[in-house]
Amino acid sequence: EDQVTQSPEALRLQEGESSSLNCSYTVSGLRGLFWYRQDPGKGPEFLFTLYSAGEEKEKERLKATLTKKESFLHITAPKPEDSATYLCAVKENYGQNFVFGPGTRLSVLP
Amino acid sequence: EAQVTQNPRYLITVTGKKLTVTCSQNMNHEYMSWYRQDPGLGLRQIYYSMNVEVTDKGDVPEGYKVSRKEKRNFPLILESPSPNQTSLYFCASSLNRGSEKLFFGSGTQLSVL
């Protein structure tokens, strides 16, 4: 059974304090790993797709990386507007569905 | 503006009273799906549809029904809601079943008393 776990559950950073969020996954054959951002009272918003180990994607202060068992979302010099819940999801090779992790709630304090 | 629209945003009801949550997308997407989000459990898929008149069960379909009579609409029906269906519900769509990018609605917070 496909599984996705995320750590930490919650993370509080000072503005400018870089850190990483972890997504660990178990899937029989990975088609893709996805990162979404969810703001309070809103639906998740797509950030990245990663397909194979070693791949990296960047967007502003965010960089996502992928290994065979986990993905990291690195946040460099975060700002308060980066505060959100970050969701990780996987899709297996012949699957129809995404399997989501529980998310990491990030708070960036000014 | 391209969007997925859900209604209502908030709904309080009582056990056994049938309700419908509507979902509409204006992007001509083939694939639509319903999720529920509960603390600590992440998003779990309830039902999905790959095109008009084609629907299938997700991971947690019990107690829910869906229909896809038109491409743009995908309502979620709870015929006899129970308290364990209290949750935050999201509708999502994508271009087709192979697309990797899901577009989500803003959510419906349902409380069943």
C-alpha cells in the first residue's frame, strides 16, 4: 500500500532562517512526487512535480529535491508570506490516484 | 479566470438529512475528483471521474455518491450524513487522468450534528 509521511508536523522559523521539510514515501513504482502549498481557508495549490531520483526543481525561495525514498522541500531565507501548510503527494506508475501526506504547517515569524 | 468553484463554503446539518455539495470547473477538464481532509490524515480521495458518465470509487467512498452528467459539474451527494462525515471537502480537476497538476476548489467545511 502506498504511503506518504511528512515531518515535522509543524515548523516555526524566524524570517531569514533557512530549513527543510521532509516527505518520505513508499510506492511500488513512482510515477511522480508532487508538492502543494495550502493557505488557510483555501484549496491546495500546485508547486512542483519531480519524476526521478536526483531531480531538483526551484521556485523563488523553494527548492524541491528527490531521492528514491524521500523528497525535501528546502526553504531559503523564508519570508512571512511563505507561511502555509505544505503537502506532499505521490502517484504510482499505473495508479489513477494521488496519495497525499498529512502536511507540514510552516510558520515564518517576522 | 480559470477556477474550480465549490458551494457552499460552510454547511451545518443533522444526521440523516440529505445534502449536496456542488462543484463546477470552467477549464474544460476531463478529470474531476472529491477529497476529504481530516487532521493528521491528509487528503483522501472519495470518488473520481475521468469523463462524463464515467465515475469510480476512491479510497473512502462509503456514504457518498457522485454523478457526472456534464463535463463541468461533479456534485457530491451525502444521502444520509453521519457525524463521521464531518470534514473539510475539496473538489479538484485536471486536464485528463494523466495530468499531474490538480486544480482545487476552496473547500466546503461540513459539520454533521
